[in-house]
Amino acid sequence: MPIDAVQSGEIFTVRTYKQHAGFAWANTYEVQAGIEPVNSVTAIESLVASFVSLEQAIHLPPVIIDRVVVSTYIPDGAPYNPSSFTTIPVSLAGQRVSSGDFLPLELCLFVRRNAAVGRDGRLLYRGCLLEGDMGTDAFRPVLLSSPRNSFQTIFGTWFTTTFPTTIWNIVLARGQPNPTNVRQVIGFQVSEKIAVKKLNNRYFDRP
């Protein structure tokens, strides 16, 4: 269905694009409409604002949240269909309070999306961590308990106060071209693991 005519049960992807020092990357979420909104455009804008709020809270000030793309789950095909997605410019900086040196972009905050059944979903966020956030365990980088608890509070508060809304639920959706497996996300869990991902990782940094 068109992005401006949201239907109950429909799955959408929300992709947030970030940039810093000439590098760009993205994180992708899936959401499901619980009802048909009175105004689809307003509902999409509110959804985007909620994800921007979360990502501003966890990213450091040098990171710019450039734009958010919301699209129907089924990929845009040929011929080009502009009603299958919308791009919303943001251009806002991260707001995490920072003191000390930043860790390289290759070192990522690792967050699990928990579901009641099946495997969890995983999110890796670049541009969130400081040198003081990191310790080591068996020569591997780990997130210290204080920053981990701080991140967990951000995710927990955001999730419990924002979702489910009267319209949207965060889900894990899989299957092509239509979703054949849809599981509702029941919470976010910040891991003590710091994931290492190279900057040109094709799978992680989707165009």
C-alpha cells in the first residue's frame, strides 16, 4: 500500500541515516501499524520523530542524524514508485553528554531487540561511545557497567513511554517479498559487548 495510505497490519521499515567526518551509515527498524490512522502523513511524521529522539539521546554531538527514510516493506520496484517511501530531512546532532575522547566509529554499541519467541534482533550503533566507556575482558572491548546502565535507561524509558502507540508497534519482520514471520518487540537490551565493525561493512551499512 502507498506510504500515505497506511493500513492496519501493514509493515514498514524505518531507516535512520547518520554521518560524521565523511562517513555515512544507517540503522534499520521494522514497525507494524496496529490501526489505520486518520492521517497517514501525520502518523509517519510522529513515528520518525520518536526514532530521532532515541538516536539523538544515544549519539555523541559530532554525529549528525541526517535523514530518515520510511518505506513499505516490499522494496521499491520498477517502474519507480514514489508513493512507496518518504524521505524526511533531519540534520540534527547527537545529544549524549560527552567528556573525553571518542572511540573510533568501528567500535559499536550493541543492542538487542527482544521478542517473546525466537531469536532476538540486533542493532549496532556507531558514534555513541567514549574511551571512558570501555573496559576489557580477555583482551576484548566491553562496555563498563555505568555507561551500560545509562544507555539501558535511555532505551527502556523511550520504549515504555513510546511503544506501543495507538498506531505503531516495533516488530521483527522477515520474509521476501512479503513478511512471513512477524514478531513483536517487547524490549531493548544493551549488551556489555562492544561490537567491532569495519567502516565498509556492506551488510551492516546498507545504502
